[in-house]
Amino acid sequence: GVGMAAEKPDLGRSEISKDEKDQGAFKTPTIRNVALSAPYMHDGSQKTLEEVVEHYNKGGTPNSHLSTKIKKLDLKPEEKTDLVEFMKACTGEFPTIERGRLPE
């Protein structure tokens, strides 16, 4: 899982669940406004969206706890650029929502 290759591994969700299968598992946030939330990853190790895409394009960081579901993406340079631009396009203002009122 994520963070398990470190000298002192971040056990992720298993710290809470006490379930070994949750080692290296972390909550995945929304991509809305992701361009505004650097640095990235659970430990802040990726400074840019381009670095994040490249990390996953290579299949993550190999370690004994890495999920078999994490595979190399083998994206072409223009596909990586398109993916980053898509994430940046998900940046915007949150709509104003009026506080609800109960009927009198």
C-alpha cells in the first residue's frame, strides 16, 4: 500500500481499523479544486499534478504491500497533459447556498 516503502511506514487506515488488509490505504479526496491543494499524496511528497500523474503512470512506488490493482498506466505525453488539464479544469468557485429555513 501507499507509504509502506518508507523507513517508518504510514499504516494508513489500518491504524484505525486494526485490519492488516487496510495497511497503506488512504481516503481518496475529490478532484474538485485539486489544483489549489498542493502538495499532493497523503505525505505531501508530490509537489505538482504533473508529478502525481507521473507517479501513477509508473505504477506507484513498488513495495510488498502495493495493491495488485495498481498498474502502470503507460500514458503518452499528450495523455498526461490532457489529464492534468482536466484536473485543473475542475477548479472553480463553490456556489453560494442559502441556509435552509423551517416553515413557520
